[in-house]
Amino acid sequence: MTVSFHPAAESELAGAVEYYEEREPGLGYDFAVEVYATIDRVVTHPAAWPFVDVGIRRAMVRRFPYGILYADQNDKIFVVALMHLHRAPGYWRRRL
């Protein structure tokens, strides 16, 4: 199964890694590791997380207040957003 990112989701990931790295050296790396571990869990069990919208599921990232919003498109996982859980929850819907 392949994984692809919406361009805005890629920017969210890069921005969050940079933010955490500025707060504490190594924390950005830790964040990225947790995000990719979550994506690995999604690839292994794509139907394990609840729907938050039609065709969109949310997997929670451990240790950090983020959720990965994704669509399971047969042989592909499409990451729609890397959503901070304390921000406007529906901002990503315009990406669909």
C-alpha cells in the first residue's frame, strides 16, 4: 500500500516538526517519528479508526495533540491533513 500527502498536509507536517524542534532540540524528530509510526499503523489497519466525515478517518498521534486525517483509496492511503486537535476542526474540508 502506498501513502501520499495532500500538499497542505505536507506543509503542516514540516511546520509542526520545525515548531517542536525550535521548542526543544530533538523534539521535532520525536514528533516526526510518532507521525510516521501512526501512518504505519494506518497502512497496516486502515479501517481501525473512526470516520470524521464521509470517507475520511482520523488516527491519533501518540504523545502529541495531532490527528492524521486520511482516506483509504483501495491500495493507497491519502493523508488529507495533519490536524492539531486544539485548532479549528473543520478547516481541512475544503481540501476534499
